[in-house]
Amino acid sequence: MTAATQTMRITYREAIRQAIREALQRDPRVFVMGEDVGRYGGCYAVTKGLLQEFGPERIRDTPLSESAFVGAGIGAALGGMRPIVEIMTVNFSLLALDQIVNNAATILHMSGGQFNIPIVIRMTTGAGRQLAAQHSHSFDGWYAHIPGLKVLTPATLEDARGMLWTALEDPDPVLIFEHGTLYNVEGDLAADAGAVNIGQAAIRRPGKDVSLITYGGTLGKSLQAAEQLAADKIDAEVVDLRTLRPLDTGTILDSVARTHRAVIIDEGWRSGSISAEISARIMEGAFYELDLPVARLCSAEVPMPYAKHMEEAALPQVATIVETVRRMMGGNG
Amino acid sequence: MVPQADPAQPTLQRTHALHLLSDMVRVRRFEEKCAELYSASKIRGFLHLCIGEEAVAVGAIQALTPDDAIVATYREHGHALVRGIPAKAIMAEMYGKQDGCSRGRGGSMHIFDAATRFYGGNAIVGGGLPIAVGLALADKLQGRSRVNACFFGDGAVAEGEFHECMNLAALWKLPVLFCCENNLYAMGTALKRSESETDLCLKAGSYEIAAWPVDGMDVLACEEAAHRAALEVRAGGGPCFLEFRTYRFRAHSMYDPQLYRDKQEVEEWKLRDPIALFQTRLREQELINDDDVKQIEDEVAAEIAHAIEFAEAGTLEPIDDLTKFVYSERQRS
């Protein structure tokens, strides 16, 4: 086995930790800041051990002041640093919305190009862990509405490992959404895995009958659904968006041009969602390629319930993806 | 034998006195001209004038070196002028011309200038405080001895960001000079109608921040306090908080009929007009004469006339450039 093909068994959590650790080793301007990132080791244990290695100046526990520490990250970025700010969960990021939307996303433009803000903000997103209506939402697509931000949704080990590097190289604010159900996902990752691009969608499973377009926490479900559909001789292509802003429209349209059918699987709410945006772009750019209307599988439009059966019912699932595609294919022969 | 006065000393005092007076007159006349230009529809959007509050910006900014940073509010023309951003660049900005300091992207409320480390022009009350904290954090992490002056009004103390930032700056002993311009009104809401505790220094003090009130109508008092505070901040002792007690003579913005305050109150404060007070004092001390005042007025009038000429002659940015500066054009590592 050569060095290039050596792999290691690793979790999504560990892949992110390695990326952060490497960034701290590589660039003295990088530091980590957030609630319980130090002594506690991170709410989801992503930053565990980093305090001991890099010390409290670079692994900074903050008060529960999302607006202040996210804004301080913006200021520190303006002052020449490369902050990685961790927000425990996407719902808490709403407390820092002023800083993210009114400052991080606007200052480059408002200043006529004088001040760019190279900040990386990481946060946990998504449902599936019975955390109810204040720890489970998917605002990834919501943030993708905002010009000035870049929105990344790593769904694979390679992206968990490699997106941070690229995000830190970026001169502008980058938000990284880590789906909470992914942290314990384990798999093989090339030992030399490194930076990955952050502007392109990826075909995770090629197919010719239908495009399953998804990202983040529903990529795994879509891939499983594709396997089940294969048993029915339905060859589904799975598109992992990877980046919600900028959205890689080209890869989406190319896929639809090949399969002529599209199902968008999105853990966000349907109304005004990223799935709505993707659907619109397919209409605008590939209308005559479509054999059928675009279908969408989104979360039920309710605050996320606690009870397991209710939460499951609220989310796109492998079975509902399979069922949607079967119905679609059945209706069209 | 009567000792001879040091001939250098009065000259120095006189030079400095003329400098302070000249800066206050510059700000006053500039603001008056802005009001005129607003009525003539040359300036649009919101326009907030600092007439009556000139001593604060002029006094406080004397304590800053070119390496220091300023974060200001939407009532920031005065600070920008005193900091050294050319009047013509500020005026062109308000004209919406690409020759403006923010290329016409910001307008009156968003003056930015990298050359003088002027980080806006923030039009979200309290929104600039986290940025100042972050700039200070970057200085601390990079071992730089710089002061980050953050201007905000009394209205900001009701915002959560104020309290989050007081705490964070004090907790991490960051070099922030908090300059609260207490003009008694958050737009139209009197401090006493919106705060259970109206002693603002007490609020800052509760976060273990050295805080003291300053007569914001006395430019020398403002200057002295700022020097004292900047010395402490620069020495690494953590933040200081100055409450400049001042008063806005004009309306909040150009759309304000001022129903919330008595004319009598305004007239009483006008008796403490910072420019008139300072002029009177200088005349009493025989440091200046009528010719000096005339010369200042003439120079200021010429500067403003030139600024308007520049703004009038400025060019509008091509519409093709509309989407520039949403993201940086070049990657920066």
C-alpha cells in the first residue's frame, strides 16, 4: 500500500477536529472561540483536547454571549486574525444574527471593498436527536439567502476534513453547518486528505433515471434510498450540493438534463426554502429537460417535536424518498 | 526679577487651541451644509447630524494615534472629519458618488476608511461594539499596543450587545475605549423613560470597567478624559468607559419634528454650545482674537466649498459594478 492510498478509520467529529488542529498548527492567526470549546471540550466534543495542546489564548471559552463573540470574531478578522467561531447549535446563532447579517455579510460592500472579513463560523444543525424545537432546526438554507455569506454543508468525511481549510483561505465570511447526526458517522478517509473546493456540488452516486438533490444530513438517507430503488431497477443519481451559497446550478442542471426527473430532499421547511430555490432554478434552466414536475421532500412545517415517532414523521426519511421516487417513476412508466 | 514666561508654551497652547476650535468649527459648518444639501435633495437617505456634540469627537480623537482604530455610529461625520478622512471623500459619499470614501455604497451612515482605520459608520444601535471588542482582541493576540475607540449613544446601553461587550472586554482585558455619547435621547426616547438605572458609569462599573463622566460640551475636558483613558487602555489594563454628557441641538434625523422634547430644554443646552464656550474661554485668556476666528471660518468655508465641488464633479459608479464587493475579488490568505 502506498502512502497515497493509505486510509484511516475516522469519525466525522474527528475529521473536523483534525482540520481545526491542523489549521491551528499551520497558521498562528487562527484561533477558536465559542461556548465551552475549551475546558468542556465542545458541546459535541469537536474541540476536545485542543485547549491542552494550544492553550487558552487560542482556544477561547466565551460567555454565553453569541452576539458579542460572533461580532468579536468579525472584529478580530478585521484586525488580521483568522477566527474559527463555534456556535453550539444553529438555533443559538439567531442570537448573533445581527452580527452575521448586518455586519459580516455587509461590511465589504458597505465599505466599497475596503474591509473584508475572513471569519469562519461553525455550527451544529438539523434534527434527528429528539432535541425538540429549539435545538433541531435547519436554517442552513435560510442563511443561504444572504449575499455576502458562503454556506457550506459538509456531509462526508472528506468534506468534514477538507472544507475548513478552504474556508479559512477564503477572504470572506464562511458558515459551516455540521449536521448533528453526522458526528458519530465513521468511515475510511485518505490519510493525506486535505483541502477541498467549496463551490461545487458533487455527484455521490451516478444514475440515469432520477436526480436526488440533497445536502447535509439527508445525503446519507438519499444514498440509502438510491440503493433500495436500485432493487426496483430505478437508477437514481444523488447530487450532494455541498455548498448552498454559492449554489452550483450547473451541476444540478446537468444532472437533470441526464435524468429528466428531480426530487429535492431538504431538511428545511418547504416554504421559502433552499429546495424552493433549486426547484425554481431547474424551472428556469432545465424546464424542457423535465419529464415530470420537480418533487420536494422537506420537513413538515411544524416546530420540531420531541417524541421520537413524531420527529421521524416530521423529517424526510429513506422510506419517504423511496416512495416519492417510485410514485414518480410509476406514473411515468 | 519677574521670571520671563516661556515663549514656546503659550505658542504651543495657542496652536493646539486653534486646532481644537478649528476642528469643531469644521464639523459644525460641514453638518450645517449637509442639512442644506439634504433640503436641496443632493444628499438622500437618512442624515443624522451631530451639531451640539462636536466637542466629544474633537476632544476624544486627540488621544488616538494613527495606528488606533475607530468604530462609530450612523452619526459619524464629525468623527470621520476629525479622524482625517478628507471632507471631499465624505461629501462625495453622501452624494452617492464612487469618489466617496465608501464608493457611494454606504452613504451618510456608513463612512469607512481603511487608511485611517475607521471601521464605520454602523447603523444598528450597539452593533459596532462587538466589532471594537474583536479589533481589540486581535491587537491583544498579536501583541500590539493599540487603542480601539468605540463610539455609541446612550440608546445603545439598552441593547444586549452593550452588556455582552462590556463583560467580554472586561473579562479579557481588551484595549477598548468605550465612548458613550450620552445626548439624553435614544432617537426620541429619553434615557429616563427607557432605563431603570440612568447612571451609565454605574452600569459600566458593574462590569469592573473604569468609568467616569465627562462634560461633553467642554472640548478640553473631553480631550483630557480621553487622554487619561487611552493611557490606561494602551497600557494593557483593559477597557475604559467614558460617558460624554452632551446634547444634540438638531433633530435626530431630517424627518424628526422633535415632539418628544421641550424647546426650552434645547435652548438651555444651547447656552452651553461647545464652540461658543471654547471661543469665549480662549478670548478671555487672550489666546485668540477676531482675526483667528475669521481665518478659521474662511478656511473651513473653503474646505467645504471644495468638498462640494468635488462631490458635484464626482462620477456615479457604473451599474455594471452593482454586484462588486459582495465577495472579495481576490483570494487573500
